[in-house]
Amino acid sequence: GENVEQHPSTLSVQEGDSAVIKCTYSDSASNYFPWYKQELGKGPQLIIDIRSNVGEKKDQRIAVTLNKTAKHFSLHITETQPEDSAVYFCAVSPYNNNDMRFGAGTRLTVKP
Amino acid sequence: ETGVTQSPTHLIKTRGQQVTLRCSSQSGHNTVSWYQQALGQGPQFIFQYYREEENGRGNFPPRFSGLQFPNYSSELNVNALELDDSALYLCASSLQGTSYEQYFGPGTRLTVT
């Protein structure tokens, strides 16, 4: 089955700096790659996603890049703010979206 | 637009008991997926329901079962509870055939003693 690895497990940055989180996957049939933000006591919140026919997608301070050949994708957060502090999860899904696999998560801390 | 809701928020059960968790999907969504999230880990896919039938299942034993109702809401049932079943149970709704996005509810925290 699909194996998703996420790095780093923890990341601490200064407010205003950039943060990058990387994920690799094993199943070449996967074609949907979302990123979720989870705050304490809440369910995961979809923040950005990308499909296999796109190499990069940006939404304000957040961007995701995908390299299908190398089977890895990354989340980029620019101009980080203290409210960006949370656990971030990458996920991978096949075309029919019925078996989404998550990475182990990255705890991001943004220091003011 | 109504988001995904789950009930109850918290639940404490004893080993060997049975539990039912409930999920109401976001308005306009026809598919519900269930996940188990152990402390400090990513969510693990349990199963997905579409058109009231199971539409994919992760690596969970048969004592984990589910239902989907005509209004697209769903239940997760767990029989013969074990201590390792203690976790946050999340449901996510989506619109099958149109988009991939899954939107999560706040979860039900289950503690098995």
C-alpha cells in the first residue's frame, strides 16, 4: 500500500521567516495531494491541495510544489505569523479518493 | 453552508463494550470517510461510504463497521472495544465524482479503560 513520509517532525521559525515541509510517497498511481492544518482540539483543516497534472499552486502566503517523477511534494509558507503555529499533515490519495493516506505530521512553531 | 458535525464530543467506554459515533456531512456532500487518529500521529483511513455502501476500507478489523443514511449522514460502530481503540475519530465529507476535497469534522475523542 501507499507509504507517506513527512519531514521534519518539528520546525521552529522566527516570525516573518519561511517554512518548508516535505513529503514523499510510494504509489505512482496517487494523483491528489492535500495539506491540512490541525490546531489543538480541532479537526484537520484543508489549507491547499494540488493534483497530479499541476506542478505548483499558490494561495497568498501558502504554496505547494509537486514533483511526480521523484514522488515528492512540499508545502511552503512565507512571512510566517504566530497564528500559523499548528501541526501540518500532508496526504496522498488515489484518483477515486477512497483511501487517503496521511503523513505523521509536522509541528510548526512560529516565534514572535 | 453547514459544516461537518460529529457527536458526541467525548466518550469513555470500558474494554469489551460497543460504541456508535455519528457524523453529519457538509451540505451538498454525498460521501463520508472515517479516520482514526492516535495521539501524536496522522489520521488513519478506516473506510468510506458512498451511496449508502462501503466504498473502500483501510487496514481495520471487521469489528469496525459503518452505515450511511439517505441524508448522507453516517455512523461508525466499534464492537469489542480494546484499549488501543482510544483515539480521536474523525469523519470527513466530500462530493464524489466532482471534487477530491475532504472536509473534516471536529472529531470524537474516545477513551477506552
